[in-house]
Amino acid sequence: MIVKKYKANSMNEAITRIKYELGSEAVIISQRKIRKKGILGFFSKKILEVTAAVDNRKKEDNMNYGIKTIKRILNNGIRNEESENSSLKQNSSMTGGVYEDSIVEKNNDALVKEVHQMKGMLDKMMNNPYGNIGKSELQVKLENSDLNENVIKKILSSINIMEDDRKDEEKLKEVVQNMIKVDSGKLSRAVVLIGPTGVGKTTTIAKLAGRMALIEKKKIGLITIDTYRIGAVEQLRTYADIMNIPFKVVLTMKDMEKAIEDMGDCDAILIDTTGRNSKNKMQISELRAFIDKVKTDNIHLVISCTTKNRDIDAIVSGYRQLKYNYVIITKLDETCTYGSILNILQSAKKPISFVTTGQNVPEDIKSMSSEELTKLVLGEDIIC
């Protein structure tokens, strides 16, 4: 039994949180109105404290019990059938052989065979409590890699039409590798990074700047239009000071034109943008107005490897009007499965340019080959 307390402004808010965390089977044990702790809380409006509980016993335990019961009934059925047939044989011998032994044995064998087949299926269900019955090993492997349903269907269909005699594992690697397109592009002139909040755009742009300025010895300029997030400007300004590269903050579209003009002698200008809600068309349109002033086709959509599968399509679709050409996938170090890499690429229909694997600037950014990414997606390799 799991018991948790929730503090909320209303019962609807509390119920929403309870269902999200404990599930729809949770029950409310008690509720009361309380004040926040501390001096300030003494004068504040009362809030609701709701106590909820849920039975956390695993459903598979109940399923296993049911399967065992069915198996016991089947075993009893076999013994009863054999006993009945034995009685019939004895009666037939006493009545002059009216009962045909061969027919009895044939029917009995067929029945026992069917029952054993049912027992075999039940044994498989006992060993696969998570609904993997009827699924191939490849399908289970892909599901465990956190690939979404549509991508899995596409992979399995591609494997099924292959007529060579190679093992399925070899075919799988070839299909996945062909689905991963890699192109780091030419990072020259203006390079724009776009994407939702929290995916690491600012850190990623600092890594790119460090790599190009410190390692490749190129002249780099930094521009940010991310004035909404507290500390974003100062964070990038600090990186620019450390690397001794020019840095400008853009507030208006006219400022953008001037900043680009002032950095005309740079080999590349890296532009950090404000994280926007991909579902907010007005915010995306506002961002597009700034990007149009840059006049570049070197636009990279930055998206985290930890993004939920249900959110990937919404993000990719929402930012599509900004006409991005590449995808950068971040935070590979914060997950244990990498199927979202392929989910993102299949949804975006654009090549992957870079991945980031940690917080270190500029070390933790790299361009990986399709073969390396395939090993990650299929669980043959990990990011330490």
C-alpha cells in the first residue's frame, strides 16, 4: 500500500495530481484544510491537504495465480479423461469388445495434445507477464529500446521484404543504420539554434563556439535573442569573455541586422534563440521574424534525448515553419535508452548534426556516425 499526502488549492487540482502519480485506482482517505507553515503562512488563505492511497501489489501476481489455476484444472482434466477412458476400456472388454480401443486412444491422444499445447501457451504467459506473447524477439528488443510503434512497424516491414539469408540481427542493424542520416553541415556564416525550453540550447551553442574558436581556431561571433530567461544572457556573455569572442544581445529585428553586419568578418556567427512553446503559433511566428532577418539555411533544431515520445511529434511539427535543416540531440548522458534518437529523426525527416553527452564545455559535443548511433539505439553501446 502506498499512502501520500497532497497539498492543493482545490479538490480538482488534488485529484488530478493523485491520478497522475498514483493512477486511477487510488482512493482518497481523508481531506482537511490547513494553513502554510511559518509566519507568512499564518495570514495566508487555507489550502487543502488530501491523503490518498493505492494498492501497489503487482497485477502480474493476480495473472500468475489465474494461470496456475487454469493449469491445475487442465491437469485434472487430463487425469479424469485418462481415468474415464480406462473405465470405458474395461467395460468394453466385459461387453464383448463393443468399444473400439483404437478410436478411444486416437481421441485421447488428440485431446491430450491440445491440452499440452494450451499448457505450453500458459507457460509462455507465465514467463512473459508484460504482454510479449505473440511478439517476435526483434519486436520486443525494439520496444525495450523505447522506439515508438510507427518506427517499429517500419523497421519490421523493411526486414520482412529482405530476401537474403542473413540473420535478423544483421538485417536489423542495416535497416536502422539506413534510417539514420548524419550531416554536420558547414558551420559558416550564420548558424541558428532553435528549440523548446530546457533542452540545453545555450550550453550547446557555447560548446560549438568553444570547439570552433579554441580547437578549430576560427573567428567566431555570438549573438543571443534569449532575453526572456533569467541569467541566459549573462551565461553566454561569460562564455564569450572566457573564449575572447565578440558577443551581442539582440532586442529588436533592427538590432539583429546591425549585429550581423558588425560581425561580418567572422568565419561563423552562432545565434542563440529564446525557447518557445511549439504549440504557440504566435510565439513561433515572432521567432521566425528574427530568423528571417539572419537569412541563413543553417538552422538546427535542438531537442533532448529525454523527450517523451508523445511530445516529439508536437515539437518537431511546431518548429517546422522555421525551416530547420538539421537536428541536434542533447542530454544523451541523462538516459539509459536511446530509441528517441531514431524517433526524433524519423519525425523530423532531417539529418542529425551533433549530439551532446554532458555539461562540459566544449568537450561534450560530437558528431557521431550512423553506425555509432545505431549501436546506441539498439542498446549495444551506452554513453558513460
